[in-house]
Amino acid sequence: MQLKDKVAVITGAASGIGKEIACEYARQGAKVVIADLALDAAGATAGEINQAGGKAIPVAMDVTSEAQVDDGVAAAVEAFGGVDILISNAGIQIIAPVVELSFAHWKKMLAIQLDGAFLTTRACMREMIKGGRGGSVIYMGSVHSHEASPLKSAYVTAKHGLLGLARVVAKEGAKDRIRANVICPGYVRTPLVDKQIPEQAAQLKISEADVVRNVMLRETIDGEFTTTQDVAQTAVWLAAFPTTALSGQSILVSHGWHMQ
């Protein structure tokens, strides 16, 4: 119970990595706010957690909407009395070469990944400061926070941007014992990644098996996907770390794809 009675707001928590973190946090004693674009899906995840003996509430949150973010964090405070942890996880992927990527898709990617990270950080930090208990802000980056790949200009730009935001938050939050870090997974076999496999196969004119073997996992040390549980355990460790000694860092969980 490393997170007993901590209140965690997790965006994009109705599926994939976000859901795994939410469930693991609940097992570790946290009170979890399932923030997602789809309220019914968020409610289903919260229901699973509550039926298993945890504590969770769903909130509808479009992370690009200032009003929805502020209202969702206010709902978390009303339900659980404060905010101790933010997991900024909401994200999408759009695959296209730079010369074919529409400006609308570019703006959509950056709005969800960066505007969403800023808005949720601002709202949660305000509550962390009010509460006086410190806090942990965790951004879901990627190996693409450090590396680049073809067809992912907006995604790579956004994930690099999260490193800069985390470092600023680490410096500004230190006086209030608020830490900020970035988890940088390799490819995790989620619906988001499954969708990319045929898209990349079409763009690169190779088979789907070759996308997995020679694009996604080529640089790993063992040819393995990162799992949602790998990421969730890292998120527990970062949130439970007791001091600001660990802040402003990126933690790679990538089977050795990128090493630093």
C-alpha cells in the first residue's frame, strides 16, 4: 500500500496504460479519479475498481478544454479532499509524413499532448499547493521524447515538449515539495499501437510483421514489447518516492531501446 490515501487524477484512464495505472494505484491504496473523454468508459473503469474494493470516481474530461479540466479537478477535490498525484496520460497518434500531415492534425496532436499536460498540471498544482502536502506530477512521454521516427513529426515534437514542461514544473514546484517526472515507455501493445501497425505497413510498404520486428522492436535488447504493468509499476515508484531528490527526470521503460 505504497500510495495509501493519496488522491490521483489520471487522464486517459479508461483504457490502455492509463487504466493499468489506475488499477495498480487503487491496489496500492490510492483514491483514483478516472478522467477520460468518454464518461461511460471512465465509469466502467471506476466501477471495476470499486467492485474490487478500491476507491474511484469517473469524470468526463477533454484535456484540451480549460473548463472541463478545471471542473474535473474540482470534482476530485470535492470527492476526495485534495490532489496528491497527477498522471498526464491522455494522448493520440496520427501517422503521416510531414509533407502530408494536415495543419489540423498537427494542432490536434499538440493540443491533446501539450495543452492537456499544461492545463491539468496547472489545475492540480494549484490544489497541491493549497493542500500543503506536496505532490507528484507524472507525464506519459515516450522513447520518442528522446528519439525520432519517420511519420511522427507531431508526436515526437509533443513528447519532446513534455521533458521541458516537467523540468520547469520540477523547478517551480520544489518549494512546495511538488515533483515532476516523465515516464518514457517503448512500444506498449495497446489499441493505440495496434492501430499503428497496419498504418505504418501501408506507409512504409512492408508487412505488418516487419513493422513489429524491424520498426517497433528493432532497437530493443530482447525484441519484447513494454507492458502496461511495466509502466504502472514505474508510475507507482515515482509517485511514492519520498523526496524531491527525484524530480525533473525522464525514466525510460523500453527494453533498452534508448539508454541514457
